[in-house]
Amino acid sequence: MTHHRREGDVGRPPVKPSPGRDDTLGMEAIEGPVGRAGGAGVVDDVVTGDVLVELHELPLPALRRRHDLLEAELRRVRYWQRLLRARRDLLVAGTVAPDELAVPLEAAAHDGPLEQHLGAVVGDAFAVTAPGGGLRTLVLPVVPRAEAPSQLADLQGAEHRLSVYATALAAERALTAQVLAERCGLLFGAGPAAPTS
């Protein structure tokens, strides 16, 4: 892997933090068996220690910039995760064909809110089914039933990749935030911050 030097980096080998949990089982499902050297917790502790050393060597402006970059990327990832979930829900809804709105005329009280609304709709020359008119074509994606499983699998794969990426980003941001808090505490005389769990 080529290492591109980042702003404020000190001349030392790059060290990437491990996510906060052992994801080797998920990797094995995708890429086959993954070699384990010792316990995952031991490896995580060693990697985390190296990352903390690297972060402590950064100037304060570079440390803040790194934290801001990680925070911004996490916001982008969460937005894409919401879009993926929404797209998946729409794909499933389009496949199972939700019921059209029934417009229960018999449940409308005399001069009640529903009857007044429907009367206004009819008065505007709309059919009484206007509340649901065009909803299906407006909202639901047009996906042939045969293609839906493939698209759903693609969406689930993208969700998984984003989830693993978000875990790594959050772990990196947590370490950066820890060092940033310690640095600010030293600058303002509060002493080193307690380590985060």
C-alpha cells in the first residue's frame, strides 16, 4: 500500500488502527480464511498504542484537522447509509406491492374533517381517490420482479461495506479525539484526560 504523507505527519511508518472489534469472521465470509496471529485484543492493543504514539507527535493544528476530516467523512457515510436503507425499503415495497389508499367514505362523520376534505376534493373536480392518486408511480421504483433480488443483494453488500468503513472511521476518530482532549487538557492546565473505553 502506498502511503501518502498527510499534513503534520511525522516521518515514521504509517500505522492504521484496528476497528473496535474483531471483524475477521465477516472478512472470512467474503474473502476466505483470515490468518490470526495471537488474540485479537492483543493485536488491537499494540496497534492502538502505535497509533496513539503517532497522534501524540502531531502538531495541534494537524491533530484538529485530522479529527475534523474524520468527523466530516462519518457524516457523509451516515447520510449514504440512510439513503441505502431508504432505497432498500422502497425496493421491497415495490416488490410486495402495498395496498392502495382505501378512502373509507363510510367511516366519515357527517360534516366531520374527512367528509369536509373529500367534499372539497370533489368540489375541485378531483376523484375521491385523489389522496393516493399517482403515489405508486411517484414513489416506488419500477424494478422487474426478476431483478429485485439482485438489486437487494447489491444494496445489502453496499450497506455492509459502509458499516465496516464507518466502524474504522469511528475508531480512528475516537483515538484522535482522545489525544486531542489530552492535548487541550495539558494546554489549559487540566491535566491528562482519562482514557476512553
